[in-house]
Amino acid sequence: MKIAVINAGSSSVKFKLFEAKSRSVLAKVTVENIGALGSDITMSFEGKKTKDYAVIKNHHEALKQILELLKTYELLLDFSSLYAIGHRVVHGGEDFCSATLIDEQVIEKLKTLIHLAPLHNRANLEGILVTRKKAPLVKQIAVFDTAFHSKMPEEAYLYALDYELYEKHKIRKYGFHGTSHSYISRLCALEMKRDIKELNIITLHLGNGSSACAIKGGVSIDTSMGFTPLEGLVMGSRSGDIDPAVVFYMQRELGLSVDEVENILNKKSGVLGICGTNDFKAIVSSKDEKSKLALNIMSRRVKKYIGAYMALLGSVDAIVFSGGVGENSAIVRKKILENIGFGIELNGYANSSNGKIISTKNSKVQIMVIKTDEELEIVNECLSFLKS
Ligand code: ADP
């Protein structure tokens, strides 16, 4: 019984094939630079890796190419033979609070949500439409990045704006990376051998995109990303929190258009804006003053969010580091937790050797490093949905 997870981006399709029962990965195929002169196709399976280039015009051709590759290595003969397909959908708005079986009605609803995340949701929907054509009888399930945060209380998700902007236009905090926060918080509770319902956890997904989440009894009660993934922590190329007046200033005084400002905040800011690269691995090992500054700004922001979430939760049992940076960089973790107070004690040896539990025995809060796996969590969500 095989199950596939599809993450369709604006110019990429990431496809992962799982054996449903064991949850083991059979193959991963990624097509990048769709629509460019040459697209990159990479595949990994059974410890092997292949790399190829081809002219791939659209998502339909990308999925056709993916199937050809899977057929070549006898990993999948047809999309129709799949047990189910899980689609990552970035924005579920207020309508989708859990994994949802995709039918015509859901597709119509998804179309109405495109304006909330135009780049992401349009591409996600395209992936869904193409896959439905190729495998009309296979159950396809949408798993939303926003769903885990859908139980946040009103005072967490409402911005202090004219209430009508929420009522009429649904301008509010939604939060993202939900699949990751949900997955790592559950693994944290398992590791602690405690019921998640009894725990207060702060999860930190730190990668190119980064977010923090305050989780009470398994429920997200606040998170750093907002109406879009631009809010909150300092990321690879996104600014995170800034005074919104900077936006007016850039338009009025610098003569920049809305699109230009949006591009600057999303693609030219964050650590990239400060030191010229968003490769955290390079930044961490660089001696350049700007790189140090970028790391200081980034880790200080995470520290501020931890403090805020400690206060919101009242008491915290665990802090979890995850994502490419959170999982791999002892230096960043140390910077974030240095002199943080709250009785939090980092075990230097466990931290630098990338252990799973990196706090001392006396630490009032357990600090953990847990590898996230959003595709696996999408499989988990699909299977528990189909079971129910
Ligand atoms: P995305 O948000 O794109 O999924 P990832 O979670 O994969 O990002 O994280 C990618 C980032 O993790 C890159 O900037 C990369 O340099 C960084 N990274 C990977 N390994 C290390 C490491 N050992 N030290 C510091 N940063 C690392």
C-alpha cells in the first residue's frame, strides 16, 4: 500500500513516495525551475541518487516526468495504484482546520483562498488539479500549514486593527509551519514519556523560513508567523517583525512600489539583508562582522519570543529546536539560550555533539533537538483521516 505526498510550489514539485504501513520512504523526486529553460530533476531511492535536466513547462509535465522515473525503477506503475495522495496546502484560511478530503466543493473553496497566499496556494491548487486528472479515483487529502494554529484564542489571532478588517476581509494571524510544530511537539511528549495534554512546550522551527509556537496541552495558543509567513522571527531572507511604518516610509520617501517593498521584505531582508547570504551554515562559520551581527539579530529575536511564550504559558516543560538551523547548529542554539534565565541550563557537551536532550539534569526546562519531517506528518494526517 503506497501513499504519496506532493508539495507543489510555484516553480517546483516535490514528490515523496511512502510505504503506508511502515511509513518508510520509497523514493523522493524533486523537479525544480519548472518553466525555465532547463529544469532540475533529482531523485533519491534505496540509497541512490540521480540528477537530470529537462525542459519542463508546467506542473502537468513535472508529474508526468516524476511518474516516468518511478516507473523506470519499478517503484510505482501508475498514480492510480496509490492508496492515497496527501497535498501540502499552505493556507487554509478559517475554513480548513484539519486534513480534508479533496472534492469539487473543496477545490472551489480553495480557489477563494488564493488571494491569502497567492504564490503558494495557486501552486498547491495546480498540483491538486493535475494529480486529480491523473488519478481521479485515488483519495486525495489536503493538509494545511495553518490548521494546527486554528485553535488559537481570539486574543492571539486578532490584530489590534479596525475590527471590520477582520470581519470583512479576514485580516488576522493564521500562523504557518503547523505540520512541523505539531509533529515535533508530539515527538517531544513521546520522548518525555508524558501525555502531551499535560505539557507546555515551545517549539522553534528554524530554517530558511522560521517560526516559534507556544503549545499548551497539544494546542497551539500562539505562533510567530502571522497573516503571512513574513511576521515574527528573523529568517533567511524575510525580515520578520518590523514597524509597519517602515513600509509607508519606503513607499513615500524612497518612491518604492508595493511590489518592490514586498520583494524587499520577503527576499532581500532577514540575515541575507544584513550579511549578504542566507546560508546559515556559512554565516555560522564566517568571521565577518556582518555575519556575526546577522546571527546576533536573528538569535536575539528568537530569545525574545521564548521569553514572551514563557510568560504566556506560565510554565514551560520543554523547548524544542528543529528545522535546518535548529537541528544542526549548536552555535545558534547556544546564542539563543545564553543568559536566558528561567532556570534554563544548556548542557554544552550535549549541545555541541547534537544530542537529542541538550539541557542539564538540573535545568527547569528540558531542551530538545528533534528533526522535523513535514512529509511524514502529512502521511500521518492522511492515514488518521482515512481511518476515521
Ligand atoms: P527551509 O525553510 O528552506 O526548509 P531548512 O529547514 O532546510 O530550510 O534549513 C536550511 C538552512 O539550514 C540553510 O540556511 C542551511 O545553511 C542551514 N543549515 C544546515 N546545516 C547547518 C549547520 N550545520 N549549521 C548551521 N546552519 C545549517
